[in-house]
Amino acid sequence: MSERLKPSGIISDVDNTIIATSSFFKEHINRTCQRLKIMIPSADEITKVLRTNPAFEDVFNQLFGEAKGPEVLEAYREDAPQYDYQPTARAVEFISLTDELKIPVVIVTNRVRMIEDRLKQAGFTPESFEDIVSLDFPKPDQHAYDSAIRSLINLGAKREKIVFIGDHPDDFLAVPDDLRKNFYAVLSGLSESQEFEELGLPPNNILSNLEGLIDKIRLSNG
């Protein structure tokens, strides 16, 4: 039986945690390469680069080289707005539940620009999120979440009951030591369960998708 969970606030990653970013990237990089008439990187090549969690611009340099990368990046961005992002499994339902129960959710991202448009495309209501915060430091720096934590505390959340959600080991490593027990990994991105277990995250805190958190929160709220 699922355990109960009653967070006073939630800090969530965006890419591959609530929005299926990697699948969008793979689909759109294929379209871009076809338009430019250049060789499409294999799925394995793309996955290998994305798993290292590089800066977005560096993805293109690693896949196409520093000479060609900027050109492909420009072409990628040119028509990307024509295509919609999709949510990860059960993400829209999860955010609807937190909204209904008045559990404040703050999302953290490296790319604040246009995030509201992406949320809408993926089926979310931006007003369901209490705040959208840019990272103070790159993950896995343990001060990356400082502003997000302060934002929730200012809303009345108890620090020790703030829950963190992410899909990448860096999301976990960035959590302050005293709050790591409150981190939940969702395997909706490219990372695997073993990667989190090797860092000390208990198996009960590793979930296939956000359905597991929906169940835990519903148990605590009747």
C-alpha cells in the first residue's frame, strides 16, 4: 500500500518531470535536420548527450560540432514554437490535485523565458503554480533551490515538509542534506532507478511517474 504524504509545499523541476522535453527535442531535431538536409543523429547519440544534462546550446555543439552547432540551433528555434510540448504521464492530474488541495507548487527552471507558453501547450494552467523560479546556481549546487525554498516559506510552508520532485540525479544532489528524505525521483526522463539508488535515495522515493505521488497525497487527504 502506498504511504501517505502531506507536503506543505512542493518544488518541482520542469524538463522531463512535468513537461516531456526530451521527446519533444528528439522529434523536433529530426524535423530540423530534414529541413537542413543534414544527417540526423541516432536516438542513442541524442540520449547520450541529453543524459549528461548540458546547457541547451551545448547539446547542439556536442551533436553537430562547434562549427555547425549554432546554425542547427538557430534553425531548431526558428520553427519550434509551431509545435506543442506534451506533459509527462499524469502530470496535469497531479498539478490539478495540488491546486485543488491548495498545496503550493513552485517550479524551477534554467529557462524562465517562454515557460508559461510551454506550460499552456502541455495542458497546464500557469496560475496553478505559486511561483516560477530561476535557479540560483546550476544543479547540483546545494544552493540551487534557495530562492524556491524561500518562496514557499514566505507562503507559509514549513521547511521540513517541503517536497522536491525531479527526474535527474542532479535534481536530487541539489537538495539540502536535511531535506533529501523529501525528494521523489520520477523516471519520466532519461535517468534510471539505479542511478538514484546509488546516491542513497530509498527505492520508495523512486516512482515510474507522478501517479505514485497522486496516490500518496490522496491517502493523506481522504
